[in-house]
Amino acid sequence: MEQRDRDGPSGWPRWRLSRGGVILPDERPPLGQMLVLALQHVVAMFGSTALAPLLMGFDPNLAILFSGIATLLFFVVVGGRVPSYLGSSFAFIAVVIAATGYGGSGPNPNLPVALGGIVAAGALYALIGGVVMVAGHAWIGRLMPPAVTGAIVGAIGLNLAPIGVKGISGSGLAVGVGLFTVAAVGLAASLPGAARRLPLLIGALAATLLYAGLANGLGLAPPLDLARVAEAPWFGWPRFAAPVFEPAAIALIAPVALVLVAENLGHVKAIAAMTGRDLDPYLGRAFLGDGLATMLSGAFGGTGVTTYAENMGVMAVTRIYSTLVFATAGLVAILFGLSPKFGAAILLIPGPVIGGLAVVVFGLIAATAGRIFVENRVDFSRTRTLLTVGTALVLGAGDFTVSLGQFRLGGIGTATAASILLYHLLRDEPD
């Protein structure tokens, strides 16, 4: 009855207004806060969503545009129940480079071939989602109990950790600005009133101003290129492209769908732990929405997409899980994708600042694993649990990669596979 009371007549959430410390998926903050929170989510995803296409020779503005469209499509498919942002997936980078022979700079001359593989991966992913919707989700709980899901979530956070650490490493100034960013986020999270809901945005702004003073003012580091922002037009269409379907590229790229399933499953489980909601009934829809979004993005020249760990970290910091915030963020990203000037402004954020934000966000994802273990009372006195969790965390943190021909399964995928196999192959010792 309680769930029915929260639903509108069409089965969608009513999104009641909430001004409390925690805002659940079927609630919403005041309009002004929602717009700023949406901007914070866009800032959180922007670095990775723009970086992935650059590494593959895709148009980053197009990737930003389709990250917004993908997020809205996902929102509709899951019926506004699962708070997630979809951005460029790094799982495609290695196989796209292998399939296209991309040299590493400028536009990818074989982009259409890669797009065909991305569309195929999205179709396989959507098919898996359809199977889960038809067969039910109960078997997923048996396949992946809390010990396994916690291990996967922890592996995701630790697998991403080197990105943040690398971002704040290097010169003394980079280390200082990166650590200042971490401290600024922490201080912003303790501010009174509405400001405490925007710690990443406030921290990023404060650290960027510090860097600008040290670099542009004192000449201690490469200056921020403000002229690039001034010269960029307010509106401009990104470069659309059509896919070409070649069997060799499809065979190489399509299996990435299995990695996306593992990532999405871990993300949904982590969000469920944060919100205290059972989101398993929406797993099939989540897979389907992500798969359809990947197909749509690839069909017009964009990257494959996935639910974003960066935005999970934002939720962990702010404790605001309203799905309407993500729908708003999708609209903001679409505007950014159609505006080279906004894109240039966001890309001004210095590397050490992005690195500091990544340290906070990825650390919170890893810590969510502990929450899963505690809330589900996972028994670590069992050898089965210790081996399952320990192996998964090491494989994820070390980014253990398995190559099968041209297919590469990275650390998150191997950690997921190992945790599932070990848990079900091992048996608990008798009491």
C-alpha cells in the first residue's frame, strides 16, 4: 500500500516535494536546488564523458549530447525509478582502437566501423535486459547475494581509484591543488543550509579559482586558456556519423555488452544500498534502457554509454537520489552538447581539480561496498566469503585483464566473474 501511495495514477512516482536531509528517488528538491544539483551531476560526468571520445577519435560534443539523450531514455524505460546518469563507457576504448586502427590523435577515419560494433553491443545488451524482464529477477539475487554484490561494488571503486590518484600526482602544485580540492569538497559538505548539497560543485569552483590564481596570476603552472572559451560559438551542431556493419568489428566490439551488464548490475546494487530500496525488479529495465541508449548513440556517431559511477559518488555525498534531478541533468547535458562554448568552459577545469574530485567520488563508491556488507550482515568469518570478496577486490584494484583473441575483459569484468564463480563453487565449512 505504501508503494501505491507514492505512485501516480500511471504507475510513475509522484515525486513529492522534500526539503529533508535525504531525498529519495520518488521525491524531489525545490526547483532552484534541482537545477543546481543537475548542473553538479553534469560537472561530475563531464570529464570522463568528454575524455573517452577523445581517446577513440569521436566528437566529444556529440558524446555529451547523447549522454543527455541516453539519460532521458533510461529514465523513461525504468519508469523514473532508478536514479542514474549515462555517460561514455571506457569499456569500448580498447576494442574500438583495435577494430579501427586509430592512431591516437584527431578524428577517427574508421569511425563508422566502430559505430556498427557499438550498435551491435547495444542490441546484445538490450536483449539481455529483455530476457531478465521475461524470466524475472529472482535468479539474480541467488546468483549475486550481498557478499558478491558488495565485492563487485568495491572492485568498481578500487578499479577506478588509479584515475583519481594519477590526476593529483605529478608536480608539487598538482598534488597541492588536488588535495585542496578534496579538502574543499569535505568542507563544503559541512556548510549550513542548501550549500552542503553542492559540495562537488563548490569544491571544483574553489579549486579552479585557486589554480587560476597560481597559474594565470603567478605563472606557476600552465595557464587556463580563457581565449578558447571566448572564441567558441554559443550554438553548433556536433559531427553526426552513420554506422557501417562489418562482421569482424562486430565480433570484436559486441561482447563488451557483458562488461556493461556487470557494471550496471553493480551500480544498481550500490544505489539500492544507498537508498534502502529494492531495485532488483528494475534490473531488466535498467539493462534494456542502457542497451537501447547505446544503440541510439552509436547509430548517430556517439560512444557506447553506461551508468556512471561518478554520479553515484555525487549521490553518496549529497544523499539526494531524486530521479527528477537526473532527468534535469540530461536536459542540461543536451544544451551543453549543442553549445561548444559551454563545453569549452567545462573543459577549463584543471586536471588536478578533476583528479581531486575523482578521489572523493571513487572512494565513496568503494566505501559503499562496506555499507552493503554491514546492512546485509555478511559473515566474514566464513572462508567462502573471505575468498570471494578478497579475490574480487584485488582483481578489480589491479585491473586484471583477460584477453581472448581480440576480446579483452578488464578488471571490473574479471572481478565480477571471479566473485560469482568463487561464491558458487566454494562451500562453507561446517559449524
